[in-house]
Amino acid sequence: MIGQSLLYTVKNCDYCGRENQDDAVFCRECGTEIITLTTPLPNVPAQSPPQTDKPELEPEASEEGESALCLSCLFPNHPDRRWCKKCGGPASPTIGCLMPEAILAAGFVYRRAVETPSKFVVLFFLWIQFLPVVMLNALTIAIVLHLGSDGLSTTATFWLAVLWASLCGGALFRSTRNYFALKQN
């Protein structure tokens, strides 16, 4: 395999510009999803949204035959790959060390936990993490409403508490709904 050269067509990431293999779903540099739109069929009305083309992905390996498994989907990736080719999750153990990539990796973990909590322990820890935040912000809202607004800082505190309680409450609602929907299926 060392003497053979593999021919791949490449496509560029719209976000960072990195060249990726034509069958990649997520960028190997920044982890952004690469969407390839297919042409609509002639008998489909023009109002229908375009369908995304997600080809079957082939596992990657280095010249030595080694591959690194993604911790989220267990897809074999090239060992030098920073983000998983299939699910877009962090595929490198050093992703959490650098600040911009650490934020993307943490966002992937929370998004995956809220969208598809397949185990009760994930749902339980989401409730342990987000419920105190919702309760603390509800208490802040109640105190501001009781005492009244006497300035810009109190008004800003009130609206930040409303925003933060809404985001955390929404995450709890979505994760609980998705957990029970997955259990029914």
C-alpha cells in the first residue's frame, strides 16, 4: 500500500477552506459539516427543499494500516485526523487543549447529549447540571420582580436570567422529550 497512490477527488470546506476527500461529511480541520446538494428530480416541484447527498463512508487508515476510532460513533479515522469523518465529533485527544477547538468539542458533546440521550444516566446528569441553573435564574427573576427595577444593571440582570433560564430549560425539555421518544422506538 506504500507504493500505491490513492486517487481522491477533493472538495473545500465552506468555513475554513481546507481540502477534504470527496466522500467526507465533516471537515477534517474544523469539524464543520460539508453539505453537498444533489440536483432535484424533474418531476419534483420547485418548492421542495433540496436533498443532501450523504454517501457511504469508507474507513481511513494510515500507511501502516493503523486507524483511530471515534469515541462517539466508533468510525475508523486516519490517526492524524482532528475531527471524525462520519459524525463530526472530536477525534483527537488534543482537541480539548486549545481554546477554539475546546469550545467546538464541548458544544459537540452537549449537542449530542441533548439531541440523542440514549441512556438514562446521560439524561440524569443533564438534569443535575441544568436544573440548578434554571432554579437559580428563576430565583433571580423573582427577586428582581419583587424588588423592582432601579437601574440598567438590574434590568440587564433580569433579562440575562430570563435568557439563561430559557436556554437551560429548553435543553432539559428537549433532552427529556428525545429520551422518551427514543425509548418508544
